[in-house]
Amino acid sequence: MSKKKIAILGSGIAGLSYGYYLKKYQPDVEFTILESSSRSGGVVFSEMKEGCVFEWGPRGVRPKGNGQVVLEMVEDLGLWDELVFANDQAKKRYLYHDGKLQVLPHSLKSFVASPYLGLFLKAFYKDLSAQKVATDETIAAFVDRHFGEKFRVLFFDSLVSGVWAGDVTKMSVSAAFPILKKLELKRGSLLKSLVGHKSDVSDSKQYPKEITSKALFSFKGGVQTLTDTLRDVLADFIEYDVKIQKIDFSDKVEIALEGSSICVDELTSTIPAYELSAFVIPDLAMVLDSIFYAPVAVLNLILPKSELSFDGFGFLVPSKEKSVVLGMVANSNTFPSHAAPNKSVHTVMMGGARYSLEELNAMDLKKDAISFLNGVFGKPLFIEGQELILMSKAIPQYELGHVDKVRQIEVLSPSNLKVLGNYMYGVSLIDIITKSRDLAK
Ligand SMILES: Cc1cc2nc3c(=O)[nH]c(=O)nc-3n(C[C@H](O)[C@H](O)[C@H](O)COP(=O)(O)OP(=O)(O)OC[C@H]3O[C@@H](n4cnc5c(N)ncnc54)[C@H](O)[C@@H]3O)c2cc1C
């Protein structure tokens, strides 16, 4: 019997991890990864600058829960000694609110001492009488029903900006936070439903608490160490600079390239929705094109270590502050080895779903970010190095109706097309790697 042949489109973390697990679990399958650019990793992009690590994409993975699937992959790849775990400082996070940095509760003691204690208690009390709503709703509508508008405007708004660069008034709670909707359907109140609740954890090796209790992990050379290692392990399977002209799904999958073609039994796409849409039937293309990707600007900064006396992981900025800055991550507080001696590295995120690319292009983002930081820290900061990248389509937004879109993509896809990637089953590295593993298995 001839071996099954699969082509994988894209060598971001989704394509690389799917290839890695196919090699591990399906040795009888032949596969090729087709990448349009000259590098793998996609959004995962770490660079060394003046002895400091600049992260342009993801900067860490939570070791808890399904983070252990990623840890297991790291161990299998022989990368354990390259790991760096977050300082305990990284548990301390701030909100920039009412003209100052306010620490968010991160322990019982800090909760009791928090200026937000009253707001939290009121929010919890409101939740106790929340009713079940079976239909999907925006994150804003859901949080307002459970915890009140003031709680949403401060905490959920900035959380969603920080993770998705998203807009709570547009995003779907069922798609972005399925666990919240699941809990609500148990007992109405989220707090009541949490009693006795056990989270669904994917099957993986279990790591000791001293590892899983850390806030995040990365690598000495940044997150790209993971994708570079996958790239090397899969070196014989990846083709770069591939320009796909057309794909025919009618019997076998025929992929027309410039001057050649490939014929396989099955195609797995991990490329962005707006890229896949060019190769599929109009009904499916329409759903794919309706997925909006938010633009995000990332500014990496190097400062003398003594310039900024700031502890913690970073701070978030609620949208009511009307700043283009979504937040700042103090990378070298979290991973001290990511900065050269006597230096500190910070990343400012800007833009997101509330801004169009044209608006961001028209701004002086470096200047705006630095004057915002000067205001936050109350002095003109001495910046030693700075670089900015504006990503036009950085993060797919799971807007209201997204769960239906995912279902439609599954239904409208021909039987020889599987669709993975960050617009389908979660944007985080953990969600993407776990889904790739499960599909390969
Ligand atoms: C600024 C930022 C910060 C983030 N921070 C975190 C974080 O801290 N933690 C976390 O877990 N997640 C984070 N994320 C999310 C996470 O990094 C992404 O969701 C994930 O890396 C996307 O992986 P992917 O493989 O789905 O897509 P991509 O990385 O976009 O990869 C797609 C690949 O397909 C290729 N391609 C495109 N078109 C074609 C084509 N026509 N033919 C062939 N190949 C093609 C591309 O070149 C690319 O290599 C962040 C995202 C951003 C933008």
C-alpha cells in the first residue's frame, strides 16, 4: 500500500508543530511543509540586539495546565537546558488608571490591601445572582451581567487588549473565553460554578509544582528557540519561498506552484484565513475573509538598568484612558537573562482592534509611546535603543459569531482539507500546539 501524503501550508508554530507530531505519531505518513517566505516561525520572532532579546511576537508560555503539552515538546526536543522561567516578580501586574500605576491583586494579602477591594466585592456579589444565557454574546455584555460595567471597563477591557489587542464590545465570549460560558451554563453564577470545578487538561506528562507554579517560561534566546529547533528537526520536510498559484481539491489535492505541481492525499492549512481564501470555493472564502485581524505596533526599548525603578511583569492600559498604548511588558524583570548586564528591555504594544492601519500609519508611534511612558513614570526616560514594527494583520479577532464561523469553515471545507492556525481553536501557542498534536494523533 502506498503511504498517505500530506501537504502542510505555512511554517509558523501551527505548521511546525503539526509536522513535528506527524513525524512522531504517524511515521507512515509522508508530508511536506510549504512556506511562502524564506523563514519559518511566522509571528514567533526573537532577535538579539546589543546583547538583549527583542521579542516581536509571543514572549512566553504559561507552564500550567496545557502548558505542560508544550513543556513535554520542549523536553522531547532536548531543549530543557535552554529554558528560562519567569522571576516571581512577574506575578505582579499593574493597571495604568486615573493617572497612576495601580497594582492588581495577585495574592490574598494584596487582594485585601487593594484599592480595588470594594469593586471586587461588589462584582462578586452581583455575580451570585447572574442568570444563564444560552446564546452567545459579546465579552462586554457577559461581564456586565456578571460583574458590572465598572469591573469590565477596568479589568476585562485591559485583559482583552493585553492578550488579543481586542475590543470587548465586539469579541465573542463563547469563542474567546469558552470556559466562562461553560461555567455559566452550570449554575448561572461563575463563582458558584467554580465550586468543585475541575479544569479540562489535555493528556500530557505532568510536571512538578515548582515548575507549573511559575508565571511563564521562555528560552535563553527567546521564544524563537522553539521554532528554530522545530525547523531544524523538520529541515528535510520544509520548502521555502513557495508561491502557490492554485489548489484543486476535486479528487486528490493538486497544488500548482510556479513551474511545477504537487499532488497529495490531504492538505492541512495553517496560513492566515485571508491567505487561504484565495484557494477555496467562494462560500468558504467568504467566511474566511470575514475574519478581522487587528493591527498591532510593537516597540522594543533598551534602557540603562538604573533608569526605571519598576517591579512586576508590566502594566495594561484600559481603553477608557484613550491612549494608543495597550500596555508595556518589562521583559527583563520577567526574564533577567534577556537583557545585557546593566540594561533593561521593555516592549510597548500599541494599536489593536480599536485602530485602523491607516490611523496607526498616520501617527508617530515611537514618539507617542515614549511620551506616554514619560508620563507614567513621571520623568523623561533615557532610551538607549528603540525599534518599532507595525504588523498590519497581527491577531485574528474572535468576534461575535466566531464559533459559527469555525463550524462553517469545518463544514464547507472539502474532506481533503484540514484547517488549523490561530483563527480556529485559540490564538495562544498552547492552544495551537495542543490542537496540532491532537489532530496529528
Ligand atoms: C505581538 C504578538 C504577541 C503575542 N504574544 C503571545 C504570547 O505571549 N503568548 C502566546 O501564547 N501567544 C502570543 N501571541 C499569539 C501567537 O504568537 C500566534 O497566534 C501564533 O504564533 C500564530 O501561529 P500560526 O502558525 O497560526 O500563524 P503564523 O505565525 O502567522 O504562521 C503562518 C505561516 O504561514 C506562512 N504563509 C502565509 N501565507 C502563505 C501562503 N500563501 N503559502 C505558504 N505559506 C504561507 C507565513 O509566512 C507564516 O510562516 C502573540 C501574537 C502577536 C502578534
